[in-house]
Amino acid sequence: MKIILGITGGVAAYKAAELARLMVKEGIGVEVVMTEAATRFVTPLTLQSLTGKPARTNQWDDMAHIDLSRGADAILIAPATADFISKLAQGQASDLLSSLCLARDCPLLIAPAMNRQMWNNPATCRNIELILSDGIHMIGPESGIQACGEEGMGRMTEPAEILLALNSFLSPKALSGKKFLVTAGPTMEAIDPVRVITNLSSGKMGYAVAQAALDAGAEVVLISGPTCLAPPAGAAFFNVRSASQMRDAVMEHVGQCDVFVSVAAVSDYQVANQSSAKIKKQDRLVLELEAGPDILREVAALANPPFCVGFAAETESLEKNARIKMEKKKLPMLVANLAQDALGSDMNEITIFGPDGMEKLPRSSKKALAGRLVEEIAKAIS
Ligand code: C5P
């Protein structure tokens, strides 16, 4: 495998040396191209020593900007600074690395790294949106302590994780040609125009499942209740509020799908005595609740249902309740977790009940668990 490792000028450039070392260790042929600014943070000699090949920096050497990318499996830029991302967004070719990106005929992946305010700057947000819609792939960034001492979004993903993401990007896709429908987040049921009842759900697990399915090559429709999360690039995204709206959106798309993963915390009840005007404050207000649609049950009961995966957040007797739910909703697969382990957190602990029995996965990030779950789904439907 041949990868062009582009390094741009941010303090995280020192970690690119470690990334180059890990890549070489895996037998990847690494050609390093550095911007002038990158050479202020780490020397070309360091990269040459690690890869066994000169690190290129000069645009005027030869036709390197065309030749280098020919035969490469991908260009990976780590770190990618805010400045370099803006060059990519504009299609600039003002140095060897940006020329190479513009003249490439292979995929381009970037691992951004910058100060949190640079990351959140509207100009950077615009540029990121542009490059994603141009088909450039992004690894990270992560949230955490930054070199400047501030804490927030913009830390470069660790080298070992970048390499994992690169490998999974380049590996044959287990789910190409498959269509996933994923629901995520809570639903909100109106009491009156300004008040709702809802189930607690951040949407993080559902969005992670959608992302993992995309990473595995599936086409993804994500139907989400209100969350604070950015939808994964590449998914067809539909925002809904109530369980009924979610049900209608699901029914509209489910016919074309091979897999339905119902991660949403759908409200079981809706308010029967909903008021169209704001209810005045009073000492006691009695709400009458009636059962809303059970979306998953309805989908699983279709004449020709997709492969249905349910989620069960329990507070006790996890296994017993999970099995009852699987039986009641007629599901081939169910993911069970304890609500107290999962709610709002980036981490979770899940048990997958599937055709091959039960598998308990150790506590891990929701992203990693979603990846494992998608692997299990791919196995089950293959
Ligand atoms: O709420 P419950 O524990 O029954 O949720 C189990 C599964 O059923 C979840 O996958 C959830 O998305 C789905 N569900 C649904 N419609 C409901 C309630 C739950 O689709 N009204």
C-alpha cells in the first residue's frame, strides 16, 4: 500500500512522526510531503529517517505534484491546519502539498488539528462543510486539552487511531450496496405549544451507529428527534419531533431498506388532552396520556421486514427484560444497556442478543461499540 502523508504546520506535527513510524511498521509505503510551516515544527530529516525516503517540501523540484499521487492509495494529511483546510476548500495550489491534493486521483483524508476557537470559527466551519461536500474525508478532531493550555474541540486524533481509521477506510466495505435506516435521539410529545414530555437521549449512540454503517459502506438514512449533534456527513438526514412524525418518516423510507436500527428513545405515550393554546399556570394539571405508535414493532411486523435491531435501555434485570422485548417485538437482534451506564455519556456498555446468542461487550466508547454492532449486523445479514 502506498500512502502520501502530508504534514502541515501545527504543533501536532510532532505526532506525524509517530504516525509515519506506525505506518512503516505496518508495511505501508509512506511518501512524506511537508509544507514549509510544518518544517518549523518537525524536520524533514526526522521523517526521512523514519520512512527511509526523503520528505518532500519543494514545489519546484520536478513534476512531483502530479507524479507523486499516481499509484497512491490515498493522501492522508495529519495534522491539517485551519490554514491548509481553507486552501483545500478554495482549491488552491500554492505549495507542493496543496498542488498534489488538487491534482490527485485518489481519496484524500485529513486529520484536523487546531485551537478550539479556530475550529469553531464560522470561516473554518464553512470550509469544513465545503471540503466534506467535495468528498474529502475527515478523521477527528477530538476534544481535550490543547497545546495552548485551553480545552475544547480541535485536538488531533491520536496516531494509532488515525491509522485504524485509514485502514478501515481502505479495507473492502462489508456493507456496500446495503441500505440502513437508523432512528436516534428522543421524541418530544407536545403538552401545549411550549411544553413537552420527552425521553432522555443525547442521540450519541444512534449517530455513532449511523456513522459506523456509513464507514462500512452502507447507504444510511438517519431519522432523528431533537439533539445537539451534527448529522454524519454522507447520511440522508431527517429531523422530526414527535413519535408520530418519526413513525411517518420511518414508514416512508423503510420499504427501500435492508436493515432498520431503532436506537431512538421513542416516547411510549403522547398527550391525549393536548392544548393548542399555552396552558395557564395552575396548582395542579392533569395530563391524560395515551399510547403512541410502537415504530419498531410495526416495522418488524411488516410482511417483508428489514433486518430489525432494537435497543433496550433498562434500569434492572437487563437480560430478562431484553429477551422479553425481543420476543414481544419479534426482533432478530437487540442491544441492551443499562440506562445509568448510557445516558448522555460518550461511553457505554452493551450486550448484543442476536442469532448467534448473546455477547457482552466491555465498557468502551459509543463510537467503538457502534462499529462492533455494525460488524455483527453485517455478519447476520450476509
Ligand atoms: O422503549 P422500549 O424499551 O420498548 O424500546 C425498545 C426498542 O423499541 C427501541 O429500539 C426503541 O427505539 C423502540 N421503540 C419504538 N417505539 C416505541 C418505543 C420503543 O420504536 N414507542
